[in-house]
Amino acid sequence: MKQIAIFLLTLLLTAAMSSGAVMPTNATVSEVWQSADTTTVAAPDSLTASPVDSAAVSKAPVTQPRVKRDPLDNKRTITPVNVRDRSQAERERQRLTSQLSQKKIDRSAVKEITTDDGTSYFVDTVTNVTLPDSIADMFRPKNLYPRFTAVTIGVNLWDPFMRLLGQQYGGIEVWGLLSLHNRFNPIIGVGFSSADVSPDESNFTWKSKLAPYFNLGILYNVFYNNSPDYQLLVGLRYAITHFNYEVVDITTPPGYWRDPSTFNIPQCSSTAGYIEVSLGVKVKLVSNLSAGWQFKFRTIAHESNAPYGQPLVIPGFGKRTNNFGVGLSLMYTLPLNITPRPGVKKDKK
């Protein structure tokens, strides 16, 4: 407001001088400044002023007041961005990212270099610039192993081993899988199982002749970009079986007038399907021979109606009252194209 008042006062004095009025001879510059400090001025679009007596104003030259500047104006500066504070690697990454997004980097000119210790990096052969990891990941293949890696054939030895220890049911299973990129492993299996079970504190024997079962699924190798000799496998399978069974030697307790009696339930047939989820490991023993453990969870998906109650044992599943199982496999691997792309760390022998 003070600066506006001074400016308006200057305009008034200029107008007065142009109309023949002059400043009083006894007026000083300090008085002019003092009057400017106490003058109230309206908005510019409704500017009014008191009339000036031209006879009382001297024609002497007037020293016009200076407009005071805000002292903070000299301190208002723009701080420039210091690009030198950024690391050279960060600037190079941003430059290469920009070039890649603008398709200025020829992907066919980017080559992967592998050192003797197995470390790999990517180089733009046109500019001879090593790409940082954030850019190299765009060129690094997700699957380091070829599509068809190996074929594996295995046999499940857990049930035969448990039969030797006195288990009353079980059989043997063989399976085969195809390794794709050392990552996805489609698997198919076939097994045979029988049962001759006499439950504790029961009055019958449940029998099932040797019957086949089939399963189909996939195993996923968590460490797919590492050596195929050691794997962590998560699996999902569907299995189906058709089998015959019978219940024999059913003994009824003696009555008051009669002796104990024994009878049999005629042979029945059933079809059942179940889902199996597994978690297992594969460990190389020697050459192409490996061993593996599997921990399994099974649940019945469907089964046919039984006229005399549900079957006690299902081939490949085991007792229907137990959803958990274990597998112990011995397997042989036939490599198809097991040489990985550069970047896979080889196991030290």
C-alpha cells in the first residue's frame, strides 16, 4: 500500500505541475515521503484526489521519490538441479531404458557373455556398452533350459516296502514324465494294488483282488533354472480305478438258542476317482540314477454307489479313512537336451 500511495502521489504532483501548480517552497522531500506514508488511496479503477491549489504550489523542480524494492528479491534464487549428484550407473541405466523404449537398441545386436566362473552379462555389440541388470533382465530368457530337457522313468517302492513290514494293502506303481524347460513335468502313471484287510476288533475280512489304477498330472520344479539333478517338485494328479471287492468271514455273535454263524457278502465292483496333491524332492545318486521322496494328500472326487457300503480300500489311494500318504521313488533320467543356456551355475564336483 505504501508503494501504491507513493506512485499515486507522484501522479498527482505530475498532474499539478502540468496544470501550472508547483510545490510550496517550504516543502521538503522528507515531508513528501511523510505525506505518502499517511495517505490513503482508493482502488485504481475508482481513483479520486483532493483538489490542488495551483497558487500554493511552487514551480521549483521536484525530486520524485524512489520506489523501495523488496529486500527479499535479492535472495530469491532458483536452485539448479545438480546432475552430477546422480551416479554414472543410474544415468546410464536411464539412458539405455529410454533407448530401449524408443527401439534405439537393436535386440539382435545384444549378446550374452559368460565368464569362466559362470557369471553372465549382456553387451550391446553396436555401442560396446554393457547393459545393467535392470536392462539385461529384458533380454535374459525366463527358461534357461531347452524345451525338451529329459525323460524320466520311475517306480514307487513305498508300498512294496510297507507290504514287507506287514501292511495289508498296496502294490506297485511305475510312471514316466517329460521335462519341459526343466520346469514343467507332465507325468503319467499306472499301478496295481490288492488288499486283504482284517480290521482290528472287527468280525470280517475285506478283500480286493489285484486291480489297476491310472493317474495323470503335472509336476512343477520350483528351481527350474538350476541343475536338474536336484529338484523341488509340487504336483497335482488325477487318478481313476475300477476294482472288485468282497467281504468274507462275517461272524455274528452267538444267540441264546444258536451257535455263532458265518456268512459272506457277494462280490461287488466299484469305480472311484481321486485328486492327489504332492510335494517332493529329487536327488541325484549316481550318473543318471536318482531317488525321490513325496508327501501326498488325497481326496476322493467321485465313486460309484455300493450296495453293501463304501469300499474300505481304494487301489492307489489306500484306506479311505486316511488322506495322507508317502512315496519313495527310484528313477532313471534319459537326457534329451540338457545343456542349459549360459547363466546356469554348474554344481562343483
